[in-house]
Amino acid sequence: QEQFVESGGDLVQPGGSLRLSCVASGIAFSIYSMAWYRQAPGKSRDLVARITSGGGADYAESVKGRFTISRDNAKNTMYLQMNSLKPEDTAVYYCNKGRSQPGYWGQGTQVTVSS
């Protein structure tokens, strides 16, 4: 079965940076579009950034210009570089398939932006 393990979340001050990592298994990682999602308490899980198998990227308007998604297919790993963090970025961040219907979800990694 597909598995996703997220890491890198932390408590950071507004304006700070974090780099999240996602290790995927159980899927043909290199041929799938992948994405980062996030969910804040009481809110829906929303797509944050998506990357194609070839490296093209799309971003939610709220993070455009601040976040950068990337992938290393040799490591079955995806990354999210998060800069200029804002309190509204606080959420649990998840990785999963970006276009195919997500099935299994990992535990996510908590990002808290607070002074």
C-alpha cells in the first residue's frame, strides 16, 4: 500500500522559513504528479502546491511567491521550501498524489507560525 511520511514541521516565527520533506513508497513515484496539502483546525484540507513528474509546479494563491515545491525522484522524496511564513500558514501539512485521487494519508507534520 502507498505510504507517505512527512517531516520538517516546527514552530517558527513569522517571516521565518522551513523545509518540509515527504518520503513516498508503494507508488511509482517518478511518474505521478505530487502535492502538498494542509489542514488547519476546523478547516478543510486544501492543496498548497503541486508538482508534475517533469517538475512543473502550481501553487495556491495564498502561498505563491513564498513556497517552492520540488522533488527528487531518485529518493522518492518531495520537498516544500517555505519562506516568509505567516501565522495563517499554521496547519498540519500532508503530502500525497497531486492529481490522482488520494487514498492513504500519512500523519502529516505540524507547522506553527507564531511569535
